[in-house]
Amino acid sequence: MQRKIMFVMVPLVAVVLAGCTTVTRIGDFTIVSSKNIDLTRGADFKRGTSRVKGEDMVVYNGFTVPGTPNMKTAIDRAIECVPGAVALLDGVISSKVVAYPFWSRSGYVVEGTPLVDLGLLSNSVPTPAVFQPAR
């Protein structure tokens, strides 16, 4: 009897725990921003040293109706990772879905190298975690 239960339970647990993740690349962009950029001060802009990532994900569990994922929120979260950043260079926008039998997550993922406006950076109050632009 014990063996029959294990014979049924092991595949059932494997199916329940198995999930599927799908990432679909929406586009590659030279510059991505959801903020107003004063391009006349382009000489004050510096490229960041590492890539940043922002995402806006929504969980669906079958019982509630969540909000809708927003691409602008994902872009804003990526830009706001770095103080003084106004845009992302070499940006990649992707749609991501993680599905399990009883719940799933979907939304947008944005990655890119921050473009830092040194004028904004000098106006901000310094904190221990202030971004040091590449020279």
C-alpha cells in the first residue's frame, strides 16, 4: 500500500512543483527613458559602469484580479536604481511569464546602462550609497 501511494504521489508532486518560465524580448533600444531629458546639457551626461535592472510583475492566483503590469513602472524602477540617472543606454525590454499550476507571475523586465546627469547628481544630498560615475 505504501508503495502505491509513493508511486502516485511522486509524479503528482513533480507536476505541481514544475513551472514554466518564458521571457520574450520586446525590443532593444539605443536609449530608453520615461523622464524628460534636457539634451542641450548632453556634455554633463556620463555613462554608468554597470547595468541595472527594473521590473514590474503581477501575481495571478486564480482567485483575485490583480492590476496590470506597466512597462513605464519597470523603466522608472531601473532608472531610479542610480541617483542622478535620467535614461538607460543599450536598453532591453522583455516580457516575462512564470507559470505554475495554481499561480503565475507576469510583467515587464527592463535592463540597461544608466545615463547619469552630473548636474542632477551634484544637486542631490550625498548618501553613503551615492553612485560614482565612470571617468
